[in-house]
Amino acid sequence: MRRITIHDVAARAGVSLATVDRVLNNRAGVRKITIEKVQSAVRELNYTPDVHAANLAKRRTYRLKFLLPNSANGFMQDLVREARERANALRAERVLIEIIPIDAFDSHAVTGTLAILDRSTCDGVAVVAPAFPEVRAAIDRLQERGVHVVTLVSDHPASTRRHFIGINNDAAGRVAGRLLGRFLGGRQGKIGFLAGSLGLRDHAERYGGCTDVLAREFPDLTFLPVLEGRDDPDRNAALLRRMLDEHPDLIGLYNIGAGNQGVIETLKQAAADRKITFVAHELTPQTRAALEDDVLDAVIAQDPGHEVRSAIRVLKSLCDLAPIVEGQERIRIDIFLKDNLPDLTGAAPET
């Protein structure tokens, strides 16, 4: 069926194209009776403006900022790589993307970066936001300055952010708990936890989901307090070594965040004496190899490319006052075992 255009609206209302344009864009200089004619024609024809074409005609530019962690976390490096690739691809379409490095574990630094942004420099911001009050306040103030804000990977729902792009982290934690419980098959023992920081909402939600499932459905398993390694491989390795020394009945491990390489190397060294069932997040060359070597039992993953593309689409929709297609922007939870590993050619390494 042919698309209804502004020419059809003008013909139905009996006015010029210029008059329809003024009414649709709420510009002054049009009589009330003429406005009503145009609005009636729009309703009768079910006319929907072509925002993309209009923006091209106006030569509109979208200025978007991505505040992404500058860490050795392989998944975050994948996010940065995807954002750079989209920035290069979309420049010709007048979508200007700048990547600003942040330390997601430093709430004051993130707050300071958000504080210096305003409408003179950007139209929309995607941020990996630590869940601290000062970050919430900075997001709220940026929204008040007319800049659209979406949270990426880790949410801050107490803020006035417009949208969250990422997986359901409570569900991801529940998946981890169920995988651990099923893999251990009724054995009795302890489960250990490593996290980057429970100050990151995604880590806190995963931990809560996992421990809820373990406590309710696998009563033979007890769990240790979570240890925070800031997603650093060396810190995680040291924490795990301490955990192994202090708890000879440790039989399961869940790394809620990143820094998996240190965990993998430590478990390899301990493999001769004990087998630890290990569940982690994000598929990288290192976690893939650990799955193939039976050091790692399952990986819970999300698609960084989908998340970057989704953030761009959502921010553009917010700038255009256009609806967000919720189904298109839903980020799924992937589960990988050694049996269903995809080709990861070109993936960034994790240190």
C-alpha cells in the first residue's frame, strides 16, 4: 500500500504544503480553523511523518556521547569497539558519536564527567552508571539541562534516565544459580562469589538473583559472602586463592563480573586437587578456551553490538520524540556451554 505523504494531507485539507509544514511543526502564523483542517486530514488519512526524511531535509545532526569504562574488561572493550565501528559507519548520516572513557568504579569521576555535559555539546548520553546517589543526581541534572540520558549495561532506575539498555540482570543471576545447582547434582558444599563491586547495579542484581535461587531450591549448598575484585584479574586471582585455602569444601564459584583470566589460571593450578564448578559472564577468547578445557562450565552472555546499536536507536528516537520499539530493543540472555560455542573471530581479548 502506498505511503501517505504530506502532499496527501495538503490535498485533503485544501491548503498548501507550506501550511501543513507549519502546523505539523507547531509554528505560528496559521489560523485556528486552518490548523483544525490539517489536524483532521492527518487523523482521517492516518498520516505518520517520516522523521528520517525530515531530518535529512533539515540536515539534522545527532550528537551522542558514550561514557564507557576504560578497563581491561573484555566485554567493555567489545562495547568500545562496537561504538567506534558505529561512529565510523554513521558519520555520513550525521550521527556523531564520541566515546568518553570513565572508571565505572569511581562514582565521583562519573559524576564529574556527567556534570560538564549540556545541550551545547550533546543531544544524548549513554552511560555505564554506578548505582550511587551522586550519579543519580548528575543524571537528573543532565536531563533537566535537556540532554536525553540512557543507562547501558548497568541501570540506575532511581534516576530520571529515559531508558535502560541491557539484560535483565536479576534473571541472569537466577540462571547462574540454577546452573550451579543443577551441575552440582545434589552435592553438599560451599559456593563462592566474586564481583567487581556491588555498587554496580548489574552486579548487585546478579548476586541477589543467584543467592535467592540457591537458598530456595538447593538447600544442600551454602554460600560465602561476595568478595569484590573490581574486575581486576590479579585481584580476583588473589581472592580466589584465599577462598580455596580457607574453604576446602568449596565446590562452586560464580564470577558475577569480569577479570576471568585470573580466576581461570588459579582454577587450572588447583585442578589436580579439586574440581570447582565455575559459572561466569561474557564470551571472550579466554572464557571460550576455559569452556573447551572444562575449567569453566557455563558462560552467561549478552551481545555488545546489539546494545550499542540499541542505545543509538533509542537516543535518536528520544531526540525525534518518536516511539521506542520495545521488542527491538530487548537484550536477550545467552547461555554458552562448550557444545554451542559460536565463532568469535575478531573478538577483543580479555586480560
